[in-house]
Amino acid sequence: MKKSSKNSEKFSFVVDVGNSHTVLGIFKGDKVVDHWRLTTRKETTSDEVMNRIGGLIRFSEIKPSVITHVGLSTVVPVLERPWIKALQTLLKRPVQVVSSKNCLDCPIAYPNPATLGSDRLCNVIALRDRGYKDAIVVDMGTATTFDVMKDGGFAGGIIIPGISASLDVLTEKAARLMPVSIEWPDHVIANNTDDAIRAGLLYGFMAELETLVEKIKAEMGRKKVPVFATGGWGRMVMGHSKVIDTYDPYLTLNGVRLVALRGNGAAELERDSDD
């Protein structure tokens, strides 16, 4: 799909607020020219948000004055308002918030589309823009989600605990097991407790991943479906998986970018109300 030269010169500032991390990016057209990864703070004000992102922007070569479009996706509802207010104040631009009502007419096969996480929706929006009709996205963050795209729309998917979340639960519930660094062990059959945890965590996740992708393809009735990985753990898993075709760290941000550019309604906040 060709991009117009006019669109290729537009600068977009986009934010993806996840449960554990918040990813920010500046795009020139469809290319990432700067990005940052922050810890998500569930109790924060718009002033605190503005202070954090303002500091980052000061070190960027891209100045706020050239930003023409702003987009926000958040799976933490309480943070939507502080981020909208901070972005509006800092960048002096309207903010397009990704939702089932602001998703570029992407079909959603949910009886209640509003319950769908905006990050999952962004993944499908990004692939639709690239011309895909069918695809699977494995988004590996606090939770690992399997987003299924069929006939150009969001068809549904699966949610399982993420890699780090699984480790947290294991070490919380088992008194003798301590947290370990998450890295690939040399062997599946481990000869020490730390590597035994790593082997179970990572190779167990891989078995789960491959089984679920196989079952999704079978239920879709399609043997050849491109599988994309994104999210914080995607790069680590990519080199060990036979079912993942492409790793795209900016897939979700690209979906936010598209809504920023083409969304159907900017967020509105009452001026005299608190965060």
C-alpha cells in the first residue's frame, strides 16, 4: 500500500499505556524516529505525567512544535484522563484515544466491543493498514494475548498469564522458590533449581504458544496464517519459536499512530475538573 508524500511528512506522538510499562513513540510518517519505555504508575496526576514526558521530549531532536497528531491507547482506565490532559497541555494538539468507537471502522466480533483492550485492537488496525486480511498477533507483556484477525476484522483471541507474571505467581506461592533472572537455560533437564524454574517458565511457555497457535489456525480453517510477535518478551521468544514469522516491536504503536491520523473524534475534558 502506497503512502502519500503528504502523510510521510506528518509527525505523530503516540502512547501505549500497558499494565506494567508505557511505551511512547514519535513517528515521521510510518517510521519511528524516537521512542521510550517507562514504568506504568497507576497512581499519578497529569502534572506528573507531563513532567515525565516533558523531560524525555527535551532530549529528543523532534520538537513539540512539529507534532501534528497525537494518539493514546491505555488498558488502565484510571490513567486515561491524566494522560489526555498532559498530552493536550504539553503538545497543544487534540488527542485521539483508541477505543471500539474510534478504531477506523475495524469490525469487532465481540457482543460488547467496549470490553476489548485497545492495545489488542491496535495490533489488528496496524495489520489491516498493511493489507492483511488474516493474521495472528502474539503480544507478550504482563499478559500474553493472542489477537486473531480474520477477514479483515478482530475475530477474538486468547489471554494467558505473561512470562514475568507466571514467575511472580510461582515464587509467591512456593515458599522455597526464589525469583530468578529470566534467560534461556542450556538444557531442558536442569541440574539446579534456578535453571529448573527457567526451563519450566520458558520452554513451558513455548509449548503453550505453539499449541495455541496450532489450535487457532485449525479453528480459523486456514493452515497458512502469518503470525506476528510484539510486546516486551517478543524479541526473547522470537529466536526460539518455529511458529512466529515476524517480530515487530512497534506494531501496537503503529495502530495508535493510525488512529491519531484518521480517528473520528478527539477526547474532550472539562477544563475545571480535577484529574
